Amino acid sequence: MIYNYNGSHIYFNFIDRGSKRPVILLHGWGRSGQDFCDVIEHINDRSILTVDFPPFGQSDKDIVGWNIYTYAGMVMSLCDHLKIDSADFIGHSFGGRIVIILAAVKRSLVHSCILVDSAGMKPRHSIKYRYRQIKLKLAKKLKLNYHPKGSADYEALSPEMKGTFKSIVNTHLEDYAKKMPMKTLLVWGENDNETPLYMAKKLNKLIKNSSLKILKNGGHFSFFDCKLEFFMALDEFFEEE
């Protein structure tokens, strides 16, 4: 199904199972709603909504001028279109960023949330990163041709989307996390190198009504790596509501 948001075609999949409050699944950067096929099958008694964030999945590839708030606004608009006024959210990585913003600014929409290896916290920069930044500043000062490569996610993007990506990763959400009042479960892979465990512990401190579940041997895609443990955590979380 396609939803038109500000001239962009957004692909979404709404599985209506008749439940009063659906579960909304938001994927990570560079991924799509297909990541949640097993989750959709497991949560078989709830209505489910997945969205492909552009330019990924089956949504438009050419978008202009988007930032983190455009993505959050798109999700709110789609929920309004589908007449969803309250939902439980599960957000992985970049999807977690969107959930954090929605939970802070649209509290009536977010009944509860599960953040899986979520992005959004300001990173601790390594010595290697700081050294690269010093080299970059020096090269600019001396007018040298030095252009260090970014992450694989960054290098794969169009020039327009590189600007969007930079804006997103430089928007830190600590102040939003402090404003989240709803029940929140943080699920994290102990070996996550993309959003390290210290970020989970920081979120756990910032979000008052939160608990942290660490999945042993899990990486950044802990819901893939530790599927059984992840499903058990989901079941326990939803049973307690």
C-alpha cells in the first residue's frame, strides 16, 4: 500500500487483525519493513503496521530536504490517515530514533515502546575518530585534498541523502528521552558495535519508566541474533501491560 506524504510515495503494510491497539514496527537505516517478518508472525494476535522509510524498501528513492523530524512527521501523518490514535511501537536502530521523538512529542500516540539497539544518543568518539577530525581540519586550513571515507551506509547514499544522513546522526535525542513517560523496554545486544551498550545504559537512566534486557552474544541486530530470547522479552513485556 502507498501513502503520499508531501509529494513522496511511502510504502506501508497494515495487517488488520482486529485488535484495538496495533503494534507499529519501525526499521533501521538502509533496511525495510521486511526485517520484521518473523516478528509479525510471532505477534499473531495483534494488528501490525510496518513502514518503509524512504529512500529504502519500496518507498520513493528520490526525496529532498528530509530530516529526522520529517520522518517522525510522516509516521504521525500515516497513523492519522489510518485512524490509529494509540499504538505500541517497536523501533530498531534508526527506527528507535523516530520512536523516541514520537514518545516525547506525541504521547497520546505511543502507549508503550520497545527500543531495539536504538540510535539517538551522542556517541563517545574514539581516538581514531578524533585523529581523523584533526587531519581534516588541518587539510582544510592548508587547502589540501583530503576526503576521508565515511561509513558504508554513508558512502552508499546520493549527495542529497548524505546531507539528510549527516543531519540525522548529528541530532542527539537525550532531551527527548527525558520526556518519555510511558513504559519502555530496551533490548540490546551485548556485542553491538553500532550503538554500543553504554548507549542503552544511558537511555535506561534517562527514561524513567524503562527496563533494560541485554541479549548475550547479540550484535546490532539482536532481534535476529537472539530470536528466541527476543521473542520471550516481547511476550513478557506485552503480558504485563
